[in-house]
Amino acid sequence: MLLQGFFCVYDVVPAALKMRPMRIAKPILLVSTPIGLGLGLYEAYRLAGGLVLLMAAMVATLSAAMGSVVMTIRRERAAEVASRRT
């Protein structure tokens, strides 16, 4: 490693170029999101009992909106693939 002023120059070894990147973000998100959501709803219940109903309604609305977008994208992609085949 060579330090030149504010910049650090690093020689990349060939072995480092062959290493595959770690794919850890998706599993962490898949585990931590429901846990965080559950803890948030629990804290809303502790803070004010009725607040949990508002938060649950908001989460349900956002989930429905996200599901709608995903379904639309999948439907359009399937139509595009079908049109390419014919």
C-alpha cells in the first residue's frame, strides 16, 4: 500500500480479482425487517395502545401498494416475453 497525500494507492493482487463478492445483504434484510416490524408494533402498543392499530394499517397499506407494483411488473414482463416468442 502506498500513501500519496490524501490518496491511498493499493495494488490489487490477482487472487483478489477472482474472489466472489459476499451476498449477505438480502438474507440480513429478510430476517431483520420482520423482526424490526414486530418490535416497532410492540413499542407502539407500549407507547399508546391505539397507535398500534394505526401503524398496522399503515404497514398493510404499504404492503398492498408494494405487492401491486410487483404484480404489475411481473405481468408486464410476462407479456413482453410472450410477445417476443410469437
